[in-house]
Amino acid sequence: MTLLEIKNLHAAAGEKTILRGINLVINPGEVHAIMGLNGSGKSTLANVLSGKDEYEVTQGEVLYEGEDLLEKSPEERARAGIFMAFQYPVELPGVNNTYFLKAAVNAIRRERGEQELDAYDFMKLVREKLKVLDIDESLLKRDVNTGFSGGEKKRNEIFQMAVLNPRLAILDETDSGLDIDALKAVGSGVTKLRSPERAVLVITHYQRLLNHIEPDFVHIQMDGRIVRSGDRSLALRVEEEGYSWLEEEVRNGLVNA
């Protein structure tokens, strides 16, 4: 079954229309990357999928596992297996990483009709994920993102993704502000978490993150639409030539969406 299907999606923030007809199909096991200039609506798409209420969907539909995603609250989407890694992760002073993740994991398990994890089984799970991602266990004692560097915040979100085990992970400009070492660490983490059951949607300005993730599909978004789709070579061409050739194709009506 198709995991996510977006059909002619239009969305606005206040009086401003941002998405102007997004069409996209994502199947389990696939990694998709969306690239584009500032203002093209990439983060808006991520926020609409996660249920951020400042955006209004004015046309189109989004199906997640065959059901209407837009009718679900953000909490229902999270419990259904949608994970969002934010461009600017929120700090939660006083909220311990371990307690935060345990509450989230068990909320998802209750939604799936599964038995909640006790403290022993939960700690066994998180230590396994820390080992996979090569993250120090001291992370568990810290408050969520509080006092973290930019790279630590992004790695913490990948760790959250590992523990929560989502069906669909949306990474909104996870590479923003990262140095090369942090970028490699995040990319390596995403690669280690690839699964036939999980799909990943990566939103980025640059193809440098894609060096470490190797997406199956690359899409270019302009003016609220996906105007070109292809494989990794599309991202490499954009890196070498910029977006001007695509802007000309859009002006001439030579787009695939």
C-alpha cells in the first residue's frame, strides 16, 4: 500500500497562498528529498503534513495509509507514526529526555493496541538505539534540547526518530546550520535507520546532506509546486548549475507537475 499520497495540495498562511498544487507519492522504504529556493514552500509542506495550525489547506487531499490525513490532529498524526524533525528544534527546560521519550513511545504503543513498555524494557530499547547511532548515554540525563549546540539538537532529533520508530519521518532542513562533522553524523544516523517499512521525506536547500543519505528520489519545488523529479543526478545538476535552468523551464511550461 502507498504510504503517503498528496493530490493537488494547495495551502495558505493568512491571505498568502504558498502551496499551489503539490503532487507526490511516497511508498514504504523510500527516501525522497525535496530541494528548492527560499520561499518555494518546502517547509510549508512539512508543516501542513505535521498538522501545524497556522496553515489552511484550501484545495486537494493528503492520504496516509489510505486515510484522510488532514482530518487528523497533530497528536493523532504522531500516534499514527508520523515524525517531524524541525528546522529549529524546540527547547523544553525541565523536561528530561528519558521521560519525554518514554511518554511518547507508550502513547504510540497504546494507539497501536500494544502493551506499554515498563522502565526496564524502555531503557533496553533506548540503549540499543544509542549504540546504533553512536551517541553517548549522557544524553538521556539532559533536558530536551536545552543547552544543546545546533548539531546536538539535530542528532537528538534523529535519536528521537530511532526510538519512536515512525512509519513516515519528515526532516525539515535538518542540515541547517550544521558543520561538516555534524552533517555526517546526522546523515549517517538517517542511513542507519532506513527500513523497508519506513519512508523518509528530507527537505533541504543543498545537496550536501544527500551525500550522506543517498535518496531514491529528488524533487525540485518552485513557487509552491514540484516542477521536476528525478534521481540523485538532479540534485548534483542543481549544485553545479543552480536553479536558473529550471526557472526558465517553468516559465516555458516545461515542468512535470
